[in-house]
Amino acid sequence: MSLLALIPARGGSKGLPRKNIKNLLGKPLIEWSIKAALNSKVIDRVIVSTDDEEISNVAKVCGAEVPFIRPSKLAQDNSTTFSVIEHALNWLENRQKYVPDHIALLEPTSPLRNAEDIDRAFDQLKNSNASSIVGICLTEVHHPLFIYQKD
């Protein structure tokens, strides 16, 4: 049973430009997700989908595969995560004949997720009748517009 870790990381973030490669505790933000995936016992491949050459280079140095550069039309503010996943899966099937049994979508903006979290989630999925699983966490009860602070 194959499990692909797909990490979407576009270069054009409006809220925090270049956020996916900004330093967080000594590592680029994207490295936290890449290392969690690489250290997972259940993930077979770790692929970053990006439209940005600099993010691609950082991802490769961190150990991820970047077999393609995502088209810019799939890296816009209104681009959907579904279209990014669909593009990656179509590219992998058409060019590498690779079709994973499962996909772990690991967004770089969740750096606290670790390999054990990924492995535990996949075990839960396998031992259930569910077709998917989503990781969430509790936060203080505030309106989403007020949970960030700008200094």
C-alpha cells in the first residue's frame, strides 16, 4: 500500500510573502513538513508541488522530490487545493506511471505536525471505514479574524 506525501507550496503568498521558505526556529518553514514526512514509517514518497524555483531548490536540499514545477494558473489566490492535487496525480501517472493508494496532504503552514502524528493518522484511517482523515487542533475560542496579532 503506497502513501504519497504531497506538500503544496506556492511562492506568491500575499499575507506573508515567501512564507514557505522563511526561517522558523532555524529551518525554512517547509522543511518541518518535509522532515516529518521523511521520518514517517508509512510514507513512500515526499513530493513538493510548487510554482517557485527557490522553493523547489530549498525543498530538494531538505530531501523532498520536486519532479515538476506547478503551472502558475494553479498557484493563484483562487486556485483550489483539489486542482493542485489533481495536477500532481495526473503528472505522476502520465510521466512516471505512479499512482499512490493514498495521499497525505501536508501543508507547510502546519509545522508542529510530526512523523508520529502522520503514522498515527494513517493507522486510524486504515482501521476505519473512512475514506479520509483530517488533522485539526483546538484553539482558544475567538473569531478567526482576531486570533492573529501584528506587532
